[in-house]
Amino acid sequence: MHLDFLGSLTRTHMCGDLRPVQAGEDVVLMGWVNRRRDHGNLIFLDLRDRSGITQIVLDRELSGPAHTKAEAARPEFVVAVQGKVRRRSPGLENPNMPTGSIEVLATDLLLLNDARTPPFSPAEDAIVNEEVRLKYRYLDLRRSEMQQNFALRSRVAMAIRNFLVGEGFLEIETPFMTRSTPEGARDYLVPSRVHAGHFYALPQSPQIFKQILMISGFDRYFQIARCFRDEDLRADRQPEFTQIDLETTFPQQSTIFRIVEGFLTAAFATAGVTLSSPFVQMTYDEAIRRYGIDKPDMRLPALVDLSDTLTPDLRSTLKIEPDLPVLGFTIPRVGALSGTGRRALVDEIRAFFGATGLDFLDTTRLRTNPDFQPLAVAIAAKLTAEQIVFSGDPFTTEDLAVVITPKPGTPERWNHDPQWIPKRVGALRLELAKKFADKHKLFEKTGTHNDYKFLWVTDFPMYEWNQEHGTWDAAHHPFTSPHEDDITSGRLVSDKGAVRALAYDIVLNGTELGSGSIRIHRKDVQAEIFRSLGMTDEEAKARFGFFLDALEYGTPPHGGIALGLDRIVMILAGAHSLREVIAFPKTAKAIDLMVDAPTPVSDAQLRDLSLKPL
Ligand code: ASP
């Protein structure tokens, strides 16, 4: 095939730019052949670039050589077109295309490059096989949906940068080749050739560096930072991901909240969403009590504590444990269930709880028995009160009421967790909300800020009990500061389970978008925390000695946060997977199918790195 050179030709417009006002203008467009339709004397090429598509007309009578070349053109050929914009004749307009009222009548066509028949057409919307998409990522990324996702990602990142720079933040890069960072996942290691047997670790986050930048007096740091964590992958995780990472000197929690609300508002605005701030705040304890989870989905009504509707007598008649809480919730607008539907649901709920001791209380049946009718009424009143707070609508027969009771003998703590009952009931609430999502439609976008229920969760516990090892583990990275009064009161030593951290999460629609904390800035407190985590002074010195040293040279109070950029863009793009918003992602098995990584390396390379061949 004869291919043309570009010569000195330059394009005048992008393919998505042209409108009727340009009719009569001479233009040069360049791009890919999206589709070709051959009507003999007339050939239509849909020419595509990042901005959109323009229809090109090649008329054999008017421009014979160009028409001949167009006969050879195929989808994904790269071409340049010279021609004149004209309005389409009435009736031939395409209202579905922004350029649908015009077309370009070609005078010349350059075939700049040919293309093999692609394994799938970038002109199609839905491509079923994700592996094929990832292998031919360059073709997949040509699809308009993907082009839009990355344009959005770029706008979001830019809006965040602009906001933070406006707030006095400096963007500072931190190293990729470093030593183990304390986020608790497995490290990716890089062997050193020069220092046999020594390894760098890729950072799980810039945590220590950003704290050191505060010690260095930079006052406010941010970075759109790549982080690497070698974790067992789930569908919504990637081994390398991007965080909006920031740190500031002398903050209150409210300082951090205002900054994050500011940049999220700016970022969401780029996607046409107006957020209202300040966001709701809730302590961890309240989140567990009212939602049974530390990342409540506020698009659904909260749990309702029904314990005081059940007198000791009622508890004993209904075979309910005398002291443990009875919790309920509603899922609005599920619609009346048939008898069979209801029985199946009860079976499902019982299977969900298994042998834990928790059971479903059938309030519909209670209603039919005069002895229990007052109870049914009291329960309905409480559920209604919560629904009114939630949506303004009272509880009706269209809404599903779920009441969960502990049977006699139900343990007060399950796996040592005093909060296990609200957590299990909270998990059921989410499970049923998912099951009935088509009916209640509360997860569907309405196009208003109500689609985005943001929440700050504060006052997390400082420690988590590790049942397996019988130890208290840090619930966050170990630089998180406890509440000042938990330090002064001595609880740090005497009652670890009660120590609250100055840690906070930002949650959106039941997803944790990011977390951060006020940090420890005193060496004595840091050493105490390492000790309380079971780390000896020697171990702490070996792992974080440089950091403990730095703390001794005038460390200001500081704090920060990191939010997942990939997830934010995914939500704004309405995408269902992080892979839709990461240009070159890995599969769930951590493989890059396009470049085919990871790969074995030669024995010579291994020997250079003082590694033994397998
Ligand atoms: N380094 C933490 C993380 O990656 C965030 C922070 O505390 O700022 O989760």
C-alpha cells in the first residue's frame, strides 16, 4: 500500500470542533478512520480524534484521487483530510453527534498509516473481554469512553493541584527507592546491584518523608503520589495506585477537613457536581452504634436501637436474650413481599447469621397477635422516626422492616469484639440494600449533590486487639497521635482498648476515600507508642531510627491525610472498576497484560544482583 508523507501539512481543527458557523471554511483534520461507508461514487469516512468525530465526504466526481485513496482506507488507518466544511442537507443531520450538522467535503486525502484489522473496534462502546482490552490497551484507550475518563482524571488532578497551591502547599517529590514504610502491607523490593544482598523498598506511602518535610519547615506539602503495596488483590485494588497526599504544620483536625473539602469541591466541580460542605462528622463509636460499620453509607437509613421496646417479660416470652441489644433497620421502597418471597428472605437472613445467636423477628406476624400488637406498634414508631430523619417519609408497608434479636445464650462479645452485634446487623443492612437496589433505587444517580454522601469519621480506636497473636496492634500507622488526654491520663498503658486516636477517615457512599491523622511530634510519645505496640527500643531504632533522630531536632505539631485519586475519578466517571481510570493497570493477579510483566529475567541479571537463579 502506498502511504503518504505528512510533508508540511498542519491540522487546523480537532475532529470534534466543527460546527455550522465554520461552513465554507477550508480545514485540515487528522485522525483515525472510525468507520467507512462506501456508496460507490461517494465514500463517507468518520474521522476520529480525542475530541470527537467528523464525517468526511469523498466524491469521485469532485476529487477523484482522494476518492481512490479512500477506497483503500480501512478502520484505524491514520489519515489527513483537506477540505471544506459544509452544512449537511436537511434530513441528513445526526442529532446524536456534536458535529452532526456539518460534514467536510474532502479535496485531498493523505493515507499517513495503515492498520491491521484490530481485535476489537475502538468504535464500539462495550467490549466484553477485559483481558483482550488490557492486552491491546492502546486500542482500548482510543475508545471515546476511555478518552473521557482520562480527560476527567487530568481535570480532577489539575483542580486539586490548583486548589492546594492556592492554599500555600508546595508540591514536593519523595523517593520511589527507599526503605520499608509502615503502612502494614507487604513491600515490593528492589535489589541493589552495588550493595549485594541489600534491597530498596518501594514506598507504600510517602508517610515518613512527608513528616520529615514538616520537620524541615516546608509548612505545607502535597504530592499526587504513587504508592506500592504488595497485597492479595481484590477487584478494587491495584498494586500501584495514586494518592493525593498532604501534610501541614500546626493543624487542628478542622484545618485538614477544610482543606480536603475545598479540593474535593474543586475536583467534583470539574465533573459538573456541586458539593455542599462542611461534610457531616461522626465519631467512630457513633458510626458503629448507628451504622454498624466505620464507613457508613448514608444513602440508607441508620440502624435503630429497639432494645427499650422489649420489656423483660416480652423478651422472655419471645425468647430473646435479656441484656443484649435488639436492633432494627428499614430498607425503603422494597415493595410488599409475597409470602414465599418473605419466607425466602427470612431463610436468607438466618443463613447470613448462621450460628451466631442472632435471629430475625417477624414483626408482620407480631402485628396479627393481640398480645404483641403494642410491641409491633412501638417498633414501627421507632423505625418511622428514623425514616423521617432520613428522608422525611414515614415507614409504610412498601418499606422492608428488619428486626434482629439475640437469642438466649448469644455471647456478649464475639471474637472479643464488644461491637459485634451492630457490626453484624450493619453488614446485613448493606447486604439487603444491595439485594434490593433495583427496587429502592437509592444508589442511582439523580444528578444532584445528594448522590454524594460525604462523611468524616473521627476518633478511631488507637489499637486493635490481635486475637491470633494476643497483642494490641496499631489500628493505623504507628505515627498517629493518641488524644492528648489519653496520653496524660495514662490510659495508653493501663487501658489500650479505650485509647482514641486523632485519626480520621473520609467516607463517600460507604467507601473509604482516604484517611489521615494528627501525628506524634514528640520523641518520648513516639517511643512510648512503639513500646506499647510491643516493639523494643532496639527494634524501633533499627526500623525507624533516622526518624526518631529527626524528631529530636525541633519537630512541630503536624498532621495530614491521603486520599485515593483513582477511586475518586472512578466514582466521578461512574466507572465500575479502577482499571477504567488507570491508563495501564494490572489485572487482579497483578499482571500487566500489555507489556507482559512480571517476567523472568536472565541468570546473568540475577547474578549481577547477587540473587540466585531459581
Ligand atoms: N500514609 C497514610 C496512608 O497512606 C495516610 C496518612 O496518614 O496521611 O493511608
